[in-house]
Amino acid sequence: MFKKGKNKLVAVLIIMLVVLSFSGCAKNSANAGSSNNEAKNVESAVDKIKKSGKLVLGTSADYPPYEFHKEINGKDEIVGFDIEIAKEIAKDLGVELEIKDMKFDGLLAALQAGKIDLVIAGMTPTEERKKSVDFSNIYYKAEQAVIVRAEDKDKYKTTDDLKGKKIGVQKGTTQEQIAKDEIQNAQLKSLGKVTDLVLELQNKKVDALVVEHPVATSYVSKNAGMVISDVKFKDQDKGSAVAIKKGSTDLVNAVNKTLERLNNEKLIDKFVIDANNMVE
């Protein structure tokens, strides 16, 4: 009698273990299925852009010929060769381009916050910036230049001549770092917009400005009282690249594909020439 009862107890225990085992497997299978579904539901950067139907560009439109404001047919528009590049990227993605104009030093924060999809603003891909965002291949290289008042052209010919002087630079740019590194004891005045820096130079609140050469050429052509000095820097030709949110490999690849096409077709050179011609 006792033996039969014992056998029944063993049988019940075995059944319970089998049921628990199947229950655990079913739960793990459900979890695995849930994880797979979640992975499938994660949209790539390119998918999100295509789904929204627009590519949101962040730029700082005070940097001719890269990007700047111009009145066209009575309407204020943002133009420049960076903008033309952005249009081509949007076209290749099959979406519309939306432009958000902001201060240069706020662009990467906006990118990281997801307020914009990419940054095209004559930005140099420094090692410091690479810690927080990804970059495309270099799409354009330009030398740095120093703008001075015409009356001071013979006064400032080398970086030594600028020692201890008040130097205007755009805040957060490569030019800001170059001025710090190559002009001894420079008194830097860093502002968000180049237009404000030009006013500072005209009003004799700074002695010189450090900007990229195409930008210098653009502003000097519009202001008879300013010239490009003979000052040369050692730190040259790092180039500009498109900044993209960290980890967006698919968008980086898509942007690089467009840039490769534009370079092969010599269109970037054309965009630069056209943009320079648009500067008043």
C-alpha cells in the first residue's frame, strides 16, 4: 500500500516538473520573440527620414559662400554651396529638404538632441567633435585667411605681427582653435556670427578676423575698407565634412554615396563657383 502511494507521488512530481519545464521554455520563447520584434521595430536613421518625408538640415547661415541669406524674388532664402550639397542628399534619399538656421556653436547639441538630421556648415571633423558625432568623408578643403582693415594691411603680415592683438573668431569653429594655437597671447573675441565679427572689425573693436579663405573673399568683396592680409597659418586644409548623429551608419553611408557622386560629376566645384557669384 505504502509502495503504491510512493509511486503515485513520484509520478505526480515528474508531471509537475515536465509542466514547469514546458512553461519555462514557452516563456523564454515568448521573450525571444518579443526581443526579435523589438529589434525589427527599431528604425534606422534613413528609414526615419524617408518615413517623415523630409531631411532636416542644421546650418549657420552667415558663412558665405558656404551658407548665407539672400533675397531672391523678394523672399529671404538660405543659399550657398553647402545648401546645394544638402539638396542633393535629400534628392538621393527621395525626400524634401528642411533648413534650420542657428548659431554654429549650437549645431552639434541640436544634432545630438534629434532636432536635426545632419549638420552641413563648413564644419571641420576634429578629434574632439568625433567623440560626440559621426562625420562623412571630407567634401571640401579651404585655407584659412586673416581679414584686417585696409589701413592695417602692411602692419599685419605674419602671425608674429598679431601677437597680443584682439582677434575675432566665430565661436566653436576650427578658426578659434587655430588662433589660440598659432597667435601668441591673442586676445580672442568669439562671437556666434561672422556678420557680427565684421562689425567688430569695422568699429575697431578687434584688430583682425580669422576665417576660411572663401568666407574672407566674400566679405572683403563687399567691404572696401577690409582686405585679406598676408598672414599664413601652419594648420591648413583639414577640410569640411557632414556631421551626423553618432551610430547612424546607414545615413553616413548614404551621405558619402551622394558626395562621391557629386565629386565624380565635378558638381561641388560648380556649387562653390555659383555660390561665390551669388554673394553680393
